[in-house]
Amino acid sequence: MNRKLINWGLGIGTPLLLVAAWWAVSQNSTNTFFPPLATILERFQALWLFDHFGSDVLLSLRNLALGYALATVIGVGLGFVTALVPVVRWALDPLIHFFRGIPPVALVPIFISLIGFGIEMRLVSIILAALFPTLIATVDGIRSVDPSLKDVSAVYRLTRTEKLAQVYLPAAGPQIAAGMQVSLQVAFIVMIASEMLGASQGIGAMTLLAQQSFMTSDMWAGILLLGVIGFGANMLFELAKNKVLAWYVGSRRLAKS
Amino acid sequence: MNTTDTNPALNPAGTTDMTADSTSGNAGGATAPPRLEVTALSKTYGSGANAKCVIEDLTFTVNTGEVVCIVGPSGVGKTTLLKCLAGLQPATSGTAAIDGRTIAGPPPEMALVFQDYSRSLMPWLTVRKNVRLPLRHLHLPTQEMNQRIDTALEAVGLAHAANQYPWQLSGGMQQRVAIARALAYRPEILIMDEPFASVDAQTRFELEDLCLKIREDFGMTILVVTHDIDEAVYLSDRVVVLGSKPARVLDVIGIDLPAPRDQISTRSLPEFAEQRTTVLSMIRKPA
Amino acid sequence: MNRNLRQLLVSAGGIAAALALWQFIATGPMAGGPLPPVSATLAELAGLLADGGFWTALADTLVIALAGLAAAAVAGVVLGVLIGSFEPVRYATLAVLEFLKPIPPIVILPLVVLVFGPTTEMSWFLVFFGCVLPIIVQTVAGVHDADPVTLDTARSYGLGRTEILARVTLPSAMPFIGTAMRVSAPAALVITVVAGLLGGGPGLGRSIYQAQAGGDYPTLYAYVVVLGLLGLAFQGASQLAERRLLHWHASYREVLTP
Ligand SMILES: Nc1ncnc2c1ncn2[C@@H]1O[C@H](COP(=O)(O)OP(=O)(O)OP(=O)(O)O)[C@@H](O)[C@H]1O
Ligand SMILES: [Mg+2]
């Protein structure tokens, strides 16, 4: 009991202590690379909560959300078709595997060359890059659905829609979710990269611009915001996953104990 | 074959002379066509060098309203046979037919309780929803659907676990969920693969009696694979003994025990012991 | 046999159709535009292979990725074992690690470029930063996962701390570390490319940036094709290595399918 309390204290205390240490050490810093934390937070507030909230923060987040949502829908849909229709699978398999080898960020220059620096480019980059992890996971997930469950569906003559929505989708759910989590990471990375590579709007662009013009505090503020978004997006995903896949989480926990 | 028309049996053949037509199918021709008819069925898995013949030239019938048990050594091909009957595996040669119609896919009037019960339940659905899943496309009125589910769950003694997930239940409970699912579906032909293998003795007796009761109530035709000779004798009108690899019918033994059967009085009849010995000696006999 | 042949034909047909579509768009509706024809890309690819600069860039990329990965592996396992072996330390670092883990290295790229400039060290550091966290987290999980009964047994036989570490803790953490390495190896390549593309570090990433900035589209596409093949090689190699090294482990399959 006491031990537990100490552990909890450590868990919460250490990060607070680290932040406090950062604050203290950097307080009188004149090092151009490492400005005082107080200044960074000031700039954070000024930049992201006021000046650039509508023009950049919301823009980036909207691209991320929209691109990721589309990537997920397309990825799962295409994954179903690929997994269930042999001809499609045979035809697409080598292509999918080739595209999965390409670092997602390397696709951004191609889209820039094709559609320019606009918002469409950023959206398309996010969608295409984030598509593959979900697509591949969906194919794998559906291909590994327990044959017994397929037999049950056949014996009880479930309709095609029932089979897809009530058997294949939930059975492949854990794997699809794992793929979607990777897709979220990729979408986030490509969001930043597509903004850094020549866009003039967005959090990534602002952060890189600040770095290039040696406005270090602004750069730090950007890094901080991106870090918070990366962490927050992942946490939201985890929460949603644990809710949707509660049956899976529960059964795993039971199997382990 | 002289009877190809699909006319359901006029008289439930539960109590007619069963030994007469046991090995010769419906060659007698006088009675109604059998509900389920397996004719010279063979099944080979794989092809070429790694072909494996599991069933060879299997013939037997099941009449409407009959309870027939299949016994045979482990690995002989009982599950494979049931998969052929349920239209999950195509026969390599020969046919299985319902009312004279050759089975090509899962027949609508049939339900199957799988041997691998734990893997045949959807882990993401609660017990109740598992039982409900096959009923949804039957478009029953909500009230009837709910009532069927409740009755089935009560019959297997799981009403209290309706809102739990299968993985929260013991093996025997999971097995009973699978049985409840089949019962709620109300098939005309119910096929079960070692359905009572992992339940305790008390529950086992109750489920056996449940099996006989639904036959009475709904006129179901029931085919059960079991390892338990006593169970086979107690439940059956006839016992199909499979033997050797690949699987063949060694014998079909008619069980002449008075109805209604009762766990205590039936099992203590001298005839029960006799029939049991007959089946047992059939199994022990080298093929 | 027959089926395999048909599958092969369809696969080949899929690739051929994709290439044909590409060629058609590049020479038809978008002729003269930024999409180079397949033929030009392949010619450029062949040209690259004969070009010393390409091989230098490739070597740079590989060296940075592998060096960063190796350093991350060593540091990650050592730190992971330390953190995992002491309960208070594990709790103290939990929140920090959990916060940092989902943050990709591209986030700190501006800072790292500011400090190191567009250099090999910059790329290397970014790879290190990106790979070390997952390896630490997995190692901690692996150490924590060591069977308590085995640990007690080892202790009751009077094994020392280091002996327990070498005989019990590390072997039981191996599959976790293996998984982390399998995920990290392709990531190392990706991060190297990102560092080159966005931070100007040496290697294929920088080549791609230069090709795009200079409007040299066939070269751009040729580089992306090279990266695709390289990525596949990294994934294949790391999967193979993991399977080779860990096939003996009972929990290996368990860990693989989380
Ligand atoms: N899909 C399959 N492919 C190849 N061989 C199979 C397949 N399914 C079953 N077999 C083989 O067929 C044989 C019979 O298997 P089956 O499951 O039908 O036996 P069973 O009589 O039900 O055994 P048990 O009583 O142990 O359940 C076994 O040797 C098995 O290895
Ligand atoms: Mg079986």
C-alpha cells in the first residue's frame, strides 16, 4: 500500500521535477539554442493560442484529421476487397508491398511535383502515406480470421453483409486497430513533412521558418505544440481503441493472468 | 434411386423398425424417403502426393425425427463427415442428401454444433448476442426472437450468464452457449459434434434429456457424434459405428429401448447393458 | 500448381498494368509535365547505377541508418534493463517514456538541425533518438515480463545479480527486444531519409530533395524507386534476422501478434 503510494508519487513527481529543473536551469540562459522555458511558454501562448490559431493550428489539425479519416476508410475498404477477392489480391500484392517499402515522407516531393504546394498536396500526401499500414493490417487481419468462425457463418447462413460487418470486421479488429495506430503516426509525420517542404502555412512550416530565422523560442514553441499533438492524438486513439476493443483487451488480460 | 422427390416424411419414423433398412439405405422403398441420406460418400483431403483419404464409401441414413449417434475412434473422420453433411466440405465422390436433394452448400434446415466450441463462438459478442446472431436474418418478430433466445439459454442453464462474454466462461459453459445457439435457431436437422464432451456429469445428463425433449417438441432430426458409448445407447434410436482408416461404416445398431427414456431407469435396464456391450464389442473388434 | 501459375500471371499482369497506366498518363494526358514516363525513369535508374554520387549517397544512408540503429540498440537495452530492474526507477520514468514514445523524431528535427547543422551527426542523432525510445520501452516490458517463479528459483539457488540478469532476465526479454529491433530497423532507414530530405543531411534523402528542387523529375522518381526497394530489403532482413535469432523462443509467437 505504502509502496504503491511511493510509486505513484514517483510517476507523477518525476515529470514535474524535470519540467521544474528545465525551468530553473534555463532561467537565465543566454544560449541561443536553449532559451528560458518561460520565454518558450510565452511564445507558445502568443503564437499558437492567438496569432496563428486559426491560420495554422486549425489548418494543420484539419488536414491531419481529414487525411487520416479518409486514409482509414479507404485502407479498410480496399483491405477487405484485397483480402476477399483472390484476383485483386494477386494483382495488388506486389504493388502494395513495393509501396510499403517507400518511406512515406519520400512520397511528398512527388506530390509536390504533381500538384504543387497547396493544401491538396498536403492532404493527398497524408492520405496516400497513411493508407498502407491500415490496408496491409486489414488484409492480414481478414486473411487470418479463424476458419471455425467462417464455418459458423456458413452453417448459420449469415448474409454477406452480416459476414462482413459482424464477423470479418470484428475478428480482424485488433489487427486493423494496430495498423490504424501506425497510420496515425505516419499521417502525423507526413503532415509535418508536407508543411516543412515548402508550404508557408501550418505548424510544421511555422516551426521550420522560426528555426531558419533563428527565432529559437518560436521554434521551441512549435516543437512543444507538435509534441503535445503527437502525444494527444495517440492517447485519444488508445482511449477509443480500448473502448471499441474492450472484449479483446479483456480476453487478453484474462488469458495472461 | 427411386425416390428423388422432396416430400417430407408422412409419419415420423422414430419408432419404426430400424434394423431392417439400416445398411441398405432406402432400398426397401416402402417407407418414406430418409431425411438424411449418405450414399457411398468419400472424402480425400489434398491432392497428388499428399492426398489423404479420410472417408471411403460411407453409406447410412437418418429418418425424420430420429436420434442417431455416430461413434468411432478418434481421428477416424467423424468431424470430416459432419462437415460434408453441413455442406462445408465438398465430398470427393458419392453424395449426401436431405430429402433427396444433394447437399452442395449449407442447407437452410440444418444447424451444426462444432466440436471446437471455444473457437466457434464470437469473442466480441456477449452470450446473448452470440445466440442472437444467426436469428437476425430470419426476420422474426422481436418478441419471438427474444423469447427463443431466453428459452434456449434457460434450457442449457445459462440464463444468468447472458450478458457475459464467452471468454469469461468455463469450457463447459461455452459448449452450452454453442448448443443454445443451435437450439434457438430451431433447425429441422440438428447435428452435434461431441457436444457434451466437457461438461460435468450432472449437466451432461440434463443436456442429454434436453436433446430428447426437443426431438419430441419440435420433431427435430438429430445426429450426434460422441465418444461415450453409454450416451450413444441412451440417446439413440440407432448407433452408426465407424471404424478403421479411412472411415467406413462397421455396423448400424438399432437401439430398442422403451420411450420415454429416463436417466436412472433406462440405464439400469438389462437391455441397456446388452446394447452397450454390442456397440462396445463392435468398436473393439479389429476391422 | 495450376493455381500458382495463374496467381503468378495475375501478379505480373498487375505490375504490367500499373506500369502501362503510368506510361500512358506520362506520355498522354500529362506529356511534358512533371510525371516522367516509365522509360525515362528506368533509363535514369540505369544511369544512377553507373554514377559514383549515387553510390556515395546510398552508402551514407546505410551507414547512418545502421550506426544510429546500433547505438540505439546498445543504449536502449542497457537503459531498458536498468530501468526495468528497479521498480522505483520504472515508475519514475513511466510517464516520461509514455509521453515521448508517440512523438516522432521529425518533431525535434528543427532543433537538431539548428544544433548540428546539415551534417552526418545530425542525421545520426535523429535516427538514434527515433529508435532508442521504442527499444527502451520494449526492453523494460521484457524485463518486467520475466517469470517471477523462475526469478525466485534463481534467487533461491543463490545466483548473483549479474548471473540472474544474464541467465534469466535478458533471455526472457529477448523476444521483446527482437520485436523492437524489427520495427526499428525500417524506421531507421525512414528517419535517415527524413533527415536528408528536410534537414539536408547526407544520403538519398538529400538527393531526392535536390532532384525535386531542381525539377529533375526522372531522377526524383528513380530515387524513390530505389528507396522502395531498399525499404523492402530492410524489412525483409530485419524479419529474417528476428526469426533466425528467436525461433527457439516459446513466447516469440505471442509477442509477434500483439
Ligand atoms: N482440413 C484438413 N486437411 C487435411 N486433413 C485433415 C483436415 N481436417 C482433418 N484432417 C485429417 O482427417 C482425419 C480425420 O479428422 P477428423 O477431425 O474428421 O477426425 P475425428 O473423427 O473427428 O476425430 P476426433 O474424434 O478426435 O474429433 C485426421 O487424420 C485429420 O488429420
Ligand atoms: Mg472430431
